[in-house]
Amino acid sequence: MKKLYGIVFCLASFLVSLNLVSCDGDNPIGGYIVIRNFSDFQKIVATDAPQIVDYRCRDSFAVGHIRGAVNIEATPENTQNQNSGFCQAIKKRFRKDRSVFLYGDDSKFPEGFYVPGIVSDLGWGKNGTYYFLPGYKGWVENGGEIEK
């Protein structure tokens, strides 16, 4: 029975992902660059004032976050269109002439993989949007410095 639930969950997740759209509500989600390596992301964090978005919930951010990160929580409800809270906050807070780096905790928000695509579509584009795939958990597991 567990196997059946797993198959149903995977199928449902796939179908949901087919319907995901960017903040403009019409276009498919844009591209972004994935950073898989801890040391690569660590070098970015060490640079002068990188634009880092932690899209986890406020409570998780308060417990600990990557130094210099700004918390803008992303949920399926607040990423629906350009007038949504997440999209408006990103556009207001970050400069488009500088790259933006995102991370989260996709075990709590499985659809989180589409958040960087949304940001890409807001004007940063594929070459200006970076996603740290290991997320906060990977950062901590590798001994990354955190703030509280």
C-alpha cells in the first residue's frame, strides 16, 4: 500500500509541475543556474554584499540562516502572479543589475524548485539567477556559517 501511495504522490507532483507558471501567470517558468557544490556557494556568500534570498518560512529563518540572506517566504499561494506578495517583495528589494542567489528547504516546500524560475522571469534571467540546490540543510551539514 505504501508503494501505491508513493506512486500516486509522484504522479500528482508531476502533474502539478506541468501546470506551474511564472509570476506573470502565462509564461512557463524561466531558467536558472544550479549550484550543487557547497564550496562554490560559500565563495559567493563571502563576496561583498551578494543578493541572497532565503525563501523558507519566517520561523525557519529566525532559527538560523545563511549570513546576509534576506527572508522572503515563498508559498504556492504567494507566487501566483506579479501582484503576489513574493513577486512584489523580490522586485522591490533586489537590484536587477546584480545576480540573485536563492536557497530554501525543499523538504518542507517540495515545489521550491520553481522559485528560482519565478525570480528569473521577474527580470534577472537565466544568467542572473542562481539556485543553491542543497539548500539550508546542505549548508549546515557542510559546516556553513549561520546567523540567527
